[in-house]
Amino acid sequence: MEIKFSAEEMKQLAQAGHLRHFARNEFIYLEGDAANTLCIIQSGRVRVMLSTPEGEELTLEIIEKGRIFGESSFLSKSLRPTTVSAVTDVGLICCSITQLIPCLCQHPDLLIKILQHCSETMNHLSYSLHSFRFMNRYQRVASFLLTETQADNPDKEITGQCLPYSHEEIAMCLGLARPTVSLVLKELEHKGWIKCAYRKIYVLDRESLANGSLPVLAKSTPDWYNNDGQ
């Protein structure tokens, strides 16, 4: 279950920091910038990504209201290891370490919550590395659909086993080419496990999506689950 700050905790953090607003697609900070603030999302969604000088991008995560990013600001004289941009219009609570420490001393439960957020980020990155190294394209898409729809998340507009992402957005999150994602989704839809609509993916059969079973090979691994990279 994702850890989020309560309304009261958000109020306490807002009193410690300052508010900033970013328009859709605006960069919040770039890889290599000085890491001087911790950011809490008050509204909207942001995209955390890696990029290369050639313009290639890899989305690590899309995070929403009540989540934090910029944990590297806890380290003295550190630099941002990622780039973050606004997916929607975004409101942030930004706190420097000097602003945050008195607040955490006054509200120790907030410190625990922030540490839980950091732990959740590490778990997500560990899973992402496992996915990139050990899963093929079908497994990666199926796992992403299952993980994102395992519980309703109004802040991500995820309800009723429906993921409101385009093929391009899924491709960015998984580090796959968009045509590859479209092909996988088409095959999964053909099996009756999902249903595709405009900017929406409906999960219809979680069990089959999870284990990759086929009607006539229920105890076997489907040939399309071979580890073939993309």
C-alpha cells in the first residue's frame, strides 16, 4: 500500500516550507541541479526520469498527491540524480533541511512517515531494476498493469481496474518502445485479459495476467514469456 501524508501532516509541512506551482510539462528540476529542497506534492502528478545528453529518457515513476520526491536533499552538497517534470498542473510544498528539522523534532510521526517514503522509493527502484534485468516485454507490461491497478487511486485517476494511461505513457514508464507496448497490449487484449480504449486500459482477468497461463497450457510457461528483452 502506498504511503501518503494526511491532510493534517500536509498542513504541518506547509507551515515549515513554502508553496510553489508548476504548469503541465514544466521542469521542476533537472539532473545535476543542487539538491537543496525536499518536495511534497500538494496537488497534481509529477514524472521522475533519467535522461541522456542525446535526449533519451527513462521514466522511473509517476507520483501523485501526498508523495515526496527530492530525497537527495538530505545529503549535504549533493546533486539531483534525476529530472522531475510536471505531468499535470502541480502544487508543491518545498522544504529545505533547515526548515524541515524543527518541524520533524516537533512532529516525530512526520519523520517516520518521511523515512517510510524513502524506503518505498528504494523498494520501487529495486523492483524496477529486477524488471529491466529479468522480465521480458510481456511480463513487464503485465506486471505494470497489475501493480498500478491493485487498488483505486483517485489522485492518479485509477479506479475500477482501469489505468488511464496511453500506450506512450506506459512505454515511458517501462523503458520500452511505444510500438512494442502496443503490440503486447494487443496480444493481451486478444486473450481477453485486458480491454483497450482511448487512453485507458481495463484489466479484466488479473489471475491470467499474473501467471501468464493459456487455456491449453495452464501449467506451462507460454512461449511468449521467453526472456527475449524487448
